[in-house]
Amino acid sequence: NLEIYYTSENISDRLVIATGTYFRENDLILDHPHSIQLTSDETSYLVNIVLERPTEELTPLARINFKLLEDDLREKVFNGMNVNIQLCNANFIVVQTL
């Protein structure tokens, strides 16, 4: 139920596989289809997560959980490299940042 889109010129297959494995091993795959996108900019890797309700403001607890996820991905998947989670609509247009 997890689709991972990525830009092949910026993201290695190893990172895609490691991200999928991380989501599976940490029970982050939902009961319904959902999507993330891995890409990068000049300074960091970007993990774009599609929100089910992109127009709703995140609760403080949800923000904390996304920041914890960002920190854990940085350590366990991206080997300490800079990682930023961005929250997106279904077209991967950023609607909220952490």
C-alpha cells in the first residue's frame, strides 16, 4: 500500500529500498494506498509525504511525530545526511512544512 516515487538522477535505488524497508519494519504502511516521494535540493534530501487531508492544519502531536520521523530517517536511512519532510497534496505540491 506504499508507493515510493523518486527522481532517479538524485536518489539511489539503495535509498528507495532502505526507505521502503524502514516504513515496513516500523509499521508505517497504512491499510490503504498512500504515497511518498524522495527527491533532493541543493542542501538536503526531501521526503514528500502525501496527506489524506492536505488542507487541514496538523495537530501539535502530528507535527512532533513527523519531526521524530524526520530525525529517525536521517539516522537510519540517510546515514546522517540532512533530511527534510515536506507535507504535500496528491500532486506532491508542498502544502505544509515542519
